[in-house]
Amino acid sequence: MMGALDELMPMPVVVTPDNGMLPLAGFALSGMTPRLDAAFVRLGATLEKRFGQQFSVSGDAAAPNISIEIEHPGSGVPMPDMDESYSLHVTSAGVRLVAKEEVGALRALQTLAQLLRPAGEGDGTWTLPLVTIEDRPRFVWRGMLLDVSRHFMQVNDVMRLLDGMELAKLNVLHFHLANDQGFRVECETFPNLHLLGSEGDYYTKDEMRGLIAAAADRGIRIVPEFCLPGHSVAWQVAYPGLSAINPPPQKVGEMRGSFSSPIDPTQEATYAFIDGFLAEMAELFPDPYFHTGGDEVNPTAWKENAEISSFMEEKGFAQASDLQAYFTGRYAELVASHGKIAVGWEEILHADVDENVILHLWKDGIYPPGLARHPILVSWNYYLDLQQPAHWLYARDPHDFRITDDADAADLNVLGAEMANWAESLNGDNLDVRTWPRAAAVAERFWSARAYCDGAGAASLYRRLAVMSGLLSAAGLTHLSHVEEAMAALYAEADAGVLAAFAAVIEPAAYPFLRRRRLILERLLPRLFSTPDVERYSDVRRFVDQLAAESDMGRQFMADVSAFATIKCGSGAAALAHQLDDWQDLSKWVRHVTERNVDLRKENIGQVANGLAVVARIGSIALEVLRRGETLSPLRGWWLKRRLRAYAYEIFYLDVDVVERVIRSLRKPDALNRHNIAIVPGVAHLLKQACGEEA
């Protein structure tokens, strides 16, 4: 495949190219529906912005150049059993789009959006490559979790996310609407939930209906999550009688220990409350699935409550997990009584939990045989807030988890997967830059064949992501423009251009890494020093909060170093030397700017800038040695490696060694733990070559 066909993302199941192109002055359509009309309008606007050329669309044309054939037409709310398959036939006579359902036609339209190119220089003509495409998704559930509890996001922010999801062929928005920090949707049955539990930021029911309708127009389901029994401080502030502690929490977000206190699962009044709440929410949200949460329940309050302890003894519950299973079972029964199917995080796995409840995996990766009883949803390896690069995320497959009895995950009932956007350091302003284009890589892993993703897809990932990134930007997403705009807004007296150039080579450290580091300090040092504040949530007004998770410049530098290591090209060496000199000069400018800005000084950005200079200087020394055809002496090589090690970082991963890696970081200044200098891997590669360790 060549050109646009080779750049498709997600890659269709079968692509059969033909010779030639189909010229078009626009789309003259037949077989349209109101939902497809709106989709073509969005397509036209995106293409016009992307290419600067008008794209005309006319429906019910007498002489159509694109015919749409839908076997079972209808524009209802998307459901889990929707058929998203489609075929596209582009011939010299026109385009024929065939789908069993309207949602399949919507998916085909996104493929067309990636294939269309202007034919000339702004003359209004377009071309499509002649091709036959047969396509269908690998998984029926391909989702994105959006946490709007920790930081509320406006309707327009969610709409942008839906637009990006449509382009990437994602089909579920998992809406995390309630947590300790806020309850985010209007509830008429129990109005204190949104009046007292939201601090004023919530979606009205009319706004939520509008989002559900907009999602449906894009072939996207909305699955709500109302997490219980833990992560429920907002519920307890609104209705103190639900709480397992006395006195109950007094303010939204109140923490007593590492995790918040749960509700009381022993009171019948609790279940009557949940039943009344579910009656209203089941009517508001049309999707048959309802996420009940169930993760990170802190059992301390249950153990310290005499009445709860007595209840556990009466029921024969030996552990807090038994009490949680009791609650989960009753919550799931109530969900079912309102015509919904319960979903819960992996902590609810227990012999007493009904096998029809969907288990949502997120942290362990290795599970007992009991998991096989349940339908499975996977978010393990797909937490966008861990700031892993696109290639790392793309390399992980939804079937990569393990069962302790060696059962093959591919043989289990894996419905699909979701990536997660937790909002400890995320709000509507930086949502796009922290999500895209990485999410498009994960979306392909959810849609396309595993063999493709493991092979040709991985090899061409970044080339195709660059194309997708441009399309996302044309659709109105702000990931490409955010950084410089944010720098100008946050640091009004500083040079936004200099800060944006600096931001291009700095990456954010993962939030959980920083939190664990602070928790360790909190527990190790209180007798020697004052206890530091545990940073749980950012105000999203810091330099680090505006950074893209992955530095394209750092990645390209590594690629250039690798190419130089292979061919030892003189021009390549000169380009690398120029780049390293530029970064040393940039460091000086950033330190100059920082010295004159109190906010940047508070964040110790000057320390990070100095680190960039040190790292770039080490790279320059190593490169100069290589250009002379020499190697560093053992002593000097050891010294430079030691200096570089102070700035080394790892891709954050929730594995068994995480605590050990966090402890190793304690000797690094906080600013260097918060910011990763993205050229470090490339410089480390140069240094190894200069030490004679790599050919």
C-alpha cells in the first residue's frame, strides 16, 4: 500500500488497493439519514480546516458519486450489540458504502476522511484512491474513561473528546461522575448530591441528555460510573447518614489516611437510598451497563465501627473483602432490578459476586481462576495519566493479563478494553494534550488485528500518528496549540515562545509516582522533619501540567542518534551537534526567563533547565569523541555516566518493583522527579557508544 492507504489508523481488516484515483468535486450522496447528514457536515468542516479547501456535500443527489446502503437503517441509541462492520468500494464509477447498521456507515466515514486528498492547488477538486476495504472491530467495547470528579470538565470539553473518539473509532465513553472530590450530575431524588457534593460544578440532566445524544450521533455509548462503597466522600457530605465514620466527612474531598472512608454497607437504609438513586439514573442513562466502582476500599472505618464489626460477626464475614462482596452483590442486584448490568473494578472479584457482573481489570495483571466466571473489561496497561509513550501503550494487548491456572486470556470472555483519563492533574484545558494523539494508538490496538499491531502497525506507528494528529487538530482538538497558549496565559510576563520550546523537550512524570514518593516521605520522616503535604491533586496551573506526555523532539533525537550509530554519517553528526548546542543555548534562555518570574521560580523550573544543559553538554562531549573516532577513557566515561544518572528516568509502570524504584528516586530533587528531560535516552545512547559499549 502507498500514500493515504498506508496511513490509515486504525488499520482496517482487509485493504485491497487498485490502480488509479477517483476524482471528486465533492460528495453527491444517496441513502442518507439525519445522523449521517450531521456526520458528513462534520467531515466537510474537518477537511476544509485540514487542507484549506472547500468540501461540498449534497444529499439525495440525482447522480450520486457515493451510494450508502444500510441493511438495517435506524438512528437509535448505540447498544453493545451494535454491528460496526462496513465495506467500502471505491472504483472509477464512484463510491459504494455498505453496512449492516448506521453505525457501520459512521465508521466507514472516518476511513474516508483519512483517504481524501486535494487533487490540485485549491481548485476545489479531491481524490480518493481506488480500493476495496472490508472492516470490523476486534473488540465490541473500545472505551475511554473520563474522570470529571477530581476536576470538573465543561460540556464543550467533553464534546471535543467525543469528536476525537469518533475519529479514532472508539465507541464507549465511561463517564466517571462521582468520587470523593465531587458528585457531577443533577439528581432530583436526592438533590444534596449535586447541591452539596459538587461545590457547584455538575451537569444538569438536560446537559447530560445532550451529551448522550451527541455521543449517539457519533456511534458512542455513555456508561456512567457511580463508585461505591469507597471513593464516596461527596455522597457522605451530602447525606451524612450513609457514612461509616462518626463524625462523617465535613467537606468534599476530605481524606483520613491514604484513602477516604467508605459508606456503611450494613444499614438497610443504605440500600433503600441506592435503590431510589438508581431508579432516576437508570432512566437518564439508556445504556444497559452501569459501572458500580468498588476499587480501593479502605476497611479501617469498618473495622473500627463496633456496629459494623458486630454485623460482620453475625454474617460470618472473616475479612473486610467478605463485607465488600456482600455490598457488591446487593448493589449489583439493585442495578439488575432497574434493567441494567453491573460493572465493577477488579477488587470486587469474590466467590459471592454474581458471575454476570463484569470485572474491570486495572492494576494486578495476574488473577485467580475465579476471574474466568465473569465477562471481562481491561484497563490494565492503559492508564493515560501514567504518561507512558505511545509505543509503550501500543505494545500492550488487552489479552496480556494472566490467570494463575495458566488459562489463556484469549479463551476468556473479554468484551474489550478502555483507556483511563484520571483527573488528578487533568482538566478541560489540558485534556487534549494529555490524551491525543496517544489515544489514537491505543484505539487502533482495540480495533485492528493483533497480528497487524504487533508487526507492521508498530513499525509505522509514529508516521501514522502524525497524520492522525493533524486530522484531530483539524477537527478542533487543541493538543498541538495548547502548550504555547498555556505558557502565555500562565506566565504573562515571560517569553511564551522560549517556554514552549523548552516544554518540547520535557515530559511530565506520572502522577502516581509522585504521590507514592510523597507518601513514603510522609511515613519515613515525621520524627526527623515536619510531615510534607501529600500531593494528591494539582490545580493544573503548573508548567508540568501543560506538557505533552511524550516529547516528539526527544523521540526524534533518539531516532537520529540510532541512525548515526548505524551509518556514522558526517552530516548526521553535524546535525546532532547543532541540536545539542541549541539545547544548551535554550537552557540559558529558560534560566533567564525563570529568574524574572516568581511562579517559575516556585516550580524550580530553573533547576530543570540547568539539567537540560548538563545533559546536552554530556551529549556534545560524547559526540565529539565519536567524530574523532576515539573512545572515552574508563575514568571519564564513569564520571559522565554518573552525572547523567542524576537525570535518568524510567517509563512508569505499576509493577512489583514500583516501591523500590520510588525509593531510589528519593535522592533526586523534587523538580527533577516531576519533570523528565526527554533527550536523556538519546544522550545515554551516545555516551554508551563513546565508551565503546555499543557498536
